[in-house]
Amino acid sequence: MYGSDRVLLESVSGFVRSGAAVTVTVPADGPLVPLLEERGARVVFAPTLVLRKSLMTPKGLISLVSQTIAGLRAGRRLMREVRPTLVWTNTITIPLWTLLARLFRVTSIVHVHEAEGSASRAVMRTLAFPLLFADQLVANSNYSAGVLRDSFARLGDRCTVVYNGVAGPDAVAPPRASIDDDLRVLYVGRLSPRKGPDLIIEAIAALRDRGIPATLDLVGAVFPGYEWFEDQLRDSIAALDLRDRVHLRGFQDSPWPFLAASDVMVVPSRLDEPFGNTAVESVLAARPVVVSDTSGLREAAWGYRSAQQVEPGDTQDIADALERVWSDWTRFRSEALADELVAHERHSVETYQRRISEAATAVGVGVGRRFGVRSHA
């Protein structure tokens, strides 16, 4: 349960507060389900096609066809049961719901959290093609909206940008007054090659070689099938003799205790990101943040004086940024405290929920109607 899942919770809350009866369908149980129910949604399990790279192979085509058939059957039954006035799809990777909405002549909106700007044009257009059947699109950043426009120009005309609502901690723990021991570095997110947690491990070793003591907490887990990458991280920690300095904390329900114990967050993605929820979370916790200077991460960190941008994939650049935090802590601490107030206003959950409800009413769906929300939890 990561960024888009948490944003979905705020979308559901916004719909419920506007007077809508919300049904959320997911293909399987998971940690998101009880949280959706707490927000006032009814949750229904129904299989659906989820686009993954593994399906784009000769062997995967059989699964693609079977998932499509099963998803259409289950979706048709659910549409007849719920009879929604709006279908809100929380990702572009489950395209069948937009098609079902068109077949049932129901208004549909797709909330776009993805932006594969570095992918080939063929891949970009394949992912974006089902969006042509949607009545409206909501993108989480200008970068995401630009990728849609580059795929099919007409998508830009029906796209509205709504920055993610990001809930901050209940109470901000101020950064410590001085750093008299190790610099405490934090990574929060999925453990995958594209997210770059291995780069921070190498940066911690580089800092040690410069005489700067630092520790690193890696908070997050791998997707099923990527266990080899976690093994690779552990091997790297051992090879660099960092067992006492780098710790894998696994998936955690909340990042706030780890942010409260940290000095600085690093978001070192190698590839494009549609937005940077974790970067915003760092600013909301009044912690300096180091992000890759690319795509939606650049947009998420824009305007914050305690944020630094580094070259994607550059370990030494990350180490340089962390060294600046360590050597000029008083300034970074002061700027992080000021940035927290700006981030709270910019990414207010209340503002997000209002704008999401406005996006729904803009296509003719009024208060008191039935919403069908789709997620790939």
C-alpha cells in the first residue's frame, strides 16, 4: 500500500463527504480494504485485468485473454448490481472498467498516477489508448498530464491536474537541534531497481570514506517476484561492510515514526516518477529531502528551500547532497521547519477532497449519487 492507494483513501473520503454512496471494487484482499471501509465505502472483490509487463509476452497472452474474459464477466455483474452514475478508476493499469462504463453508458473518470515518459512511444500509446474512452481524466502532476498529451494530443483537452492530498503527521517532531553523532538517513518506498534504494547504500559507504558517519533505514518491501532485489541489497550491505549502518525495516503502515527519528529523506528514483508523495511526506515532517532531478519528483520538490535535486543514478551526487545537510545542518533545519508550513497548505487533504469532488461534478455527477470506484489494491 503506497502512494496511489493512500490517495484513493482521500478520494473516497471526498466522495462520501459530498453525499455519494461509494462502492470500491478490488481484485483481492489487502491492507487497503479495512481502511476503505473505515472511510465509509462498501468494498466488493471482483477479478479484473491488471496490465503488467509479464502479460506482454507470448506466454503471457494466454493469461491476458483469460483475465480479460473473467474481468468483463465479473465487471458486468457488478455494474448491473450497483448501477453507478460514475465510474472512477484509480489507475491506468486496469483498463476494463473504462470500457465497461462506456458499454453501460455511465460517466467515467480515470485518475492517472502513472507517467511512463521514458518508455517507447508504442508502450506509451498502448497504456494510454483505453483512456480515449473516458469522459474525463485527472492527473496527479503536470508531468503526468504532459505524458498523456504526448501519447494522444486529444487526452490533454480532457485532463485536469489535481496535486495529491498528502496527510501529514498528527504532530510534527522538530528536527534535532544539532547533529553530534551519525547523520540519520531515511528511504521510504518500494524496494525495486527503478526506485534506487541501492544508490543510497553506496552513498552511505561514500560518506564513510569521507569521514562522515551516517546510518540508513530502508522502509519498504518488494513486489512479489522481486525478492532477488532484496537479496541483492543485503549482499551489497554485507560487501560494503555496512551491516551496523544500514537496516532494512520492511513494510510499515506509517512513515511518521521513522521520519521523526531521521534527519534527511532521500528519494533517488532512476526513472520517471509521476509525482513524489514520499518527498512531500518528508517536507510535511519538517525534514530536508534529496530527490532525483527528474519528472514528477522535480515538481513535488519545487519551491522548497530544504529540498535538493541530484542527478538520477549518481551515487556521488547523493553523497554530496547528504554531506551538505551534515555540514550546514542549522540552515537546513531552519528551512525545513519553514517548508513544512508551505507543504501543509499546498497539499492539504481538505483542498484535495474538494477538488476531486469538483472534478466529479464537472462531468455532470451530482451529490447523492452512486459512485463506483475501481482500484488495483
